[in-house]
Amino acid sequence: MPILLLMPILLLQSLLPASAGAQVTRAGQVKGQGQSGQVQSTHPQSDPSPIDYETQVQTILNQRCAGCHNNNGLSGVRLINYNAVMASQGSQYGRLIIEPGEPDQSPLYDKINPNPDKGNQMPSASNPLTAEQIETIRQWIDEGALPEPSPTSIATQQELPNRTQLGQNFPNPFNPATVIPFSLQSTARVQLAIFDIHGRHLQTLEAGTKPAGQHETPLTMAQYPSGLYLYRLDVQPLDGSTGTQQTRPMILVK
């Protein structure tokens, strides 16, 4: 193996773009302030069990909301199924009603609470959702607004990783295919990207929300020449804890 391929990794890492790494405030601890500046509501402690959309959230919407927010899309909102909910953009708010991982930024959660930022509480304040129903919807959004609980979210805490970590690709060296493993301690937004030794971005393999657990991402580099490359994992947990960035080298030999 050429010695030049084993140059100090720290020098190579310094060439990479800085991570955005902005922290996200924990959603759902206290509902955000409305236009009046008054704290609107708080919520009880979350149920540790993951929320199932179809049997829990959609059941609430069918019973209390879908009668008005059906295929007619009252105020731009359709609550008849998961895809309709996720695609709905409320006319009062001018944005999608669900922001995965951020209940306090989600118009749907705002609207079902007392004193929403826009208009009146829905369903009607004379017959609102119960505190338990509101908390179920809040927890579902906080968990990432997934269509169903992921296998890792159903697993016990003992089975989940105790830290977020980027593993070494295998095989390494490789030609031309390899696998990049990483583990997440909690549900997070992730970006997994490939760079050359000069820090130039080549491709993004992962970009989105991933549940807690072990993950493996395949990579094929048939179009690239032999050499040393870097892969970087940026992680921003949805629970508001500090984000992380990890980088590892890999060697393509043809």
C-alpha cells in the first residue's frame, strides 16, 4: 500500500467543511409563546412506549377531526390518512402542519392546544381533545412523525446503542463496494457524505431522519480512482441534545 495514502487523517479532516451543528431546542416541554407572549400550555410526562400512527393518532383524527378535514381539505388540511396529514399545508400558517421531531413548530399541535397562535382551538374549545389525546399527538411528532414505530423504537433500551458512533467501513480497503456502519443513541437527523482528500464533497449517502439503533449504508465507488477518501457523519438528535460530527478514512484500491 503506498505510504502517501496513509497521511495524517487530522490534516485531512481540517480540510472538510464545518458542520452546521446547530442545536435544536427540546420540543414539547412547554408550548411556545403565542402572539400575546403568554405561555399557552404544558404537557404531561411522555409515555415511554412508542406511538403507533394508525392505531393511535389516526384513530383520534378519525373520531374528532376527519369529519371536517376530509377530501375537501378544509383550510388546506386533510386528516384522512398518514400521507394526507404529512402533505397538508394549513392556510392559516402557510406551511406544512407537521414538522417531524418538533411538536412546538408543528401547526397541527399548536391548533389542538388552547390559545393557538392562529385562529381558534380545534376541535372546538367547547369539546376539545383530551389532555391524553393531545399528548399522544405531541409524542408521535416528537418521535419523528413516522407512519409506524420502527423496530428499533419498539426494542428495549438495553438493545439500543449507548452512544452515537460512526464505524469503520467494511471491507477496507475495498473495490469498488463497501458498507459504512453507524449507530444512533436516539432518533436524529443525519447526513452521511463522502469527500476526497482535498475536502471536496463527492456525494451524500444519507440525508434525513433515522431512528435509534444500528444502521448500515452501502457505497459503490466504481466511478472514482484508487486513493484515500473520507466519509463524514453529521448527527443532530431530535431530543435537543448536542449534535456530533465524526469522520473516518477509507481506501479504494482498483
